[in-house]
Amino acid sequence: MAHLGDVIEHLHHTLPLMQELHRVPKPGAKAVIRVPHGASDDAWEDPTHLRGYFQSSFGYFSQQFYWRADYHYRGDGRWRRCI
């Protein structure tokens, strides 16, 4: 299981990381990703945070959102739960 706690909001290029998280693990592997909610002060008080994330943000890391725009991302995360 991969744990990414308070990491991806600091990255300039999130799509390559998420694509690797889809490509590298064995089938059925799980990743736990923790980020501050985009509407909270925690998302923006830290000057090293580059973007905010919301529940629907993770949909862009799955094929169901590909119709919105082609970001050249070909992973397919299946996000079960956002808290």
C-alpha cells in the first residue's frame, strides 16, 4: 500500500506521479492519498502548496473524466472514498 500524506499539493506535475501510481503496482494495490481540502485555510496558508484539491479533483485521475479534456494522462485510478 502506498501512503502519500500531504505530498501532491506540493508538486508542479501531479499527472506523471498519478500515472506511475497506476502503472507500477500490482493489480489490486491501494494508495492512500491525504491532502488538505481546497476550501480550507490549510490548503493555502502554506506558501509551498501549489494547488488545492477537492473531492471531484481525483476524478481527473480516472478514465471517467477523460471526455472533459485530454491531458495525455492514461492512468485509471478508481477512487472509492474521499473524506
